[in-house]
Amino acid sequence: MGTHARRRGRQQTKDSTKIMEEKIKASAIVSDYDGSYGRATTPHGVKPADRPSTTFTFRRYTHRTRDNSKSTGTSSQLKCPVVRCVLKSRQTFVVHADYHPALVEIFRSMPKEKSSYNASTKTWQFSTDLYALIATSIERLQPPVNFEGLPQIALRVLREPKVRPVSDEELENVDEAIYKRLFSYQKHALRFIVSRNGRVLLADEMGLGKTIEALAAAVYYKKDWPLLIVCPSSVKCTWAEEITENVPSLDSSSICVVNASTEKVLHEPKNRVFILSYDFMVSMEKSLMARQFKIIIMDECHNIKNFKTRRYQAAHNLLKTARRALLLSGTPALSKPSELFTQISCVARTYFEDSKNLVNVTVMQSR
């Protein structure tokens, strides 16, 4: 019995193996994604029908497209060159460009006295008065290239007349008492303000004397007074003290520190300087607009960085009608470029249409 049982067991094993082989043959053809077929193999590369086993690894075939670009060289021919312009100064701009014979020909055709090539950075530098010619020549290339020209804001700045020069003699017309207190760099700041017709954002670091710089500019434009100073409530008295100390020709009784939201103080004939907080600016907006201030100083102007607030709306309405706007802040943008939009738009309304335009320019120029 034992012998017959062993024989019967071996026969059953052979039959089971044969059945398994037949099943494997039937399932060994696997479908590829594109409809083509291939034979499944074992890890040893042997067809399942040739090597009976109870375990098999099936390999799914993957279609690969042959890359002919290496042999034919078409990849470099089809690649679209990128040309990017960056404004370096009011006088020059730099061109970063992928190599392209037509581009090189354009760049070399420019006047040598107004162009140069930097071999280490592989960039071209040109005078800004050549920009229109270069941009037009690049845009006419066929096939076209990927051309990133100067931002529209930069082009508008270049088209504007240059700032007027300001002589030392002209600056000395400022009240002598305050002018002699200025350091050389503060006199340079005063010249900067005057050369831009009194509409600036002063972002000197804390401790450099933005207060006295703004006061010197305000005295220079004294014909536009009365003067409105908007600042945090905690420094209203500090501003009054600075004016009394640095502008002794001004009677201290003509300095009005606004501590109540009342319209009456704005029409007192003796008051020549009004100092109030940002909160009072909001609550007294209509009265302040009616007073039509022609010169305004806004200290810590990052307080108007959020364009969704009433504070910004009130500040914007006041500053857009003023002839002189002096914005002061040691930290105009703490976290993102868009914070600058509200402040810049108050002193230079035509530069940026919206904050998105400012951010796009900042990102592109910093790449």
C-alpha cells in the first residue's frame, strides 16, 4: 500500500505541474498599452513553458520612443532661444541671451561706444537709448525667439524727463538754522527730495535722521504751507519738539497737536503746522480734504501698506491732491514687495496700475 500511494502521489504532482504549465502558457501573453504583445519571462530569462515552477514573475513591457535628436541634432535646432533684458541704471541695460547667430549679429551691429560684451557673465550691455532699436530687431526675427523686454514701468521712467539738478546755492535758501544742522548725507537727501519736486518715499534706516530731513524739505517748500504731519499717536509730541528745536523762526504757538476730532482747529488762522495721528486722519478725512493741504508728511508710512483699510484710502485721497508728499519709513516692506504698492502709489500714481504689476516687475528683475 505504501508503494502504490507514493506512485499515486508522484503522478498527481506531475499532473498538477502539467496543468499549471498549460495555465501559464495561456496567460503568458501580456498586453502592452499600445496593443502590442510580448512573452512573460521568469527572473532568469527563461520562458515559463521551458522551466516548470510554481512561482513566476511577469514583466510588463513598456513602449519607449526612440530619441533621434542625439543622432540628427534636431534638438538644438528646435530649441527657442531666450532673451531677457534687465535695467541696470537709467543709462544702461543688460541683455541675457542664449546663443543664436542672428542675435549676435544684431548685438554686434550696435555702436561700439554704446555697447560692450562681458565674456565672464556672457552678457551684453547697451545704452538705454538703443533699447527701442534692439527690441524691434529682436521681435522681427524669424523664427521668433522668446523675448522678455524691459517692464513697461521701466520704459515709462526712461521716457520721463530727467530730474532737475539742484545746486548747493539753491539748498542754502533753506532756513539757515536747520540747514547747518544737516550732515552731508542729509543734505544729499534734501537735494534728492527737491530734485523730485517734493514727492518721495524716504526709507533711510532708523537713526539716520529722516525727521530733520523731512523738516528741511518742508521749510524749503514753506510757500505751500500750512503743513500737515500724520504720524503714530506716540510720537506727535516728539514732532512738535523737533520743529521747535530745528525751526526757531517758527512760533511754537502756531504748531497744533490735534488731540480731538474737531474741525475747528483746522481753521484757526494762527495754526501753521498740524500734527495728528493716523486714527484722527481717518475720522477727520472730510475736514482735512476740505482744508486742501498742499504739503503733507507721513511718518511711519508702512501704516498704510494695506490697501483694503480705511487708513490707506484716507491717506491716498489726501496725498493725491497734495503738491508735496513726503513719506517716511525705516521698514516700508517687512515681508513682501506688494506692501510697497500702497506707499509708492501715493507719491507716484502713474507708475504701477496695481500691486500685481509691481510684484511681477520685482520678481522678473530679481531672477
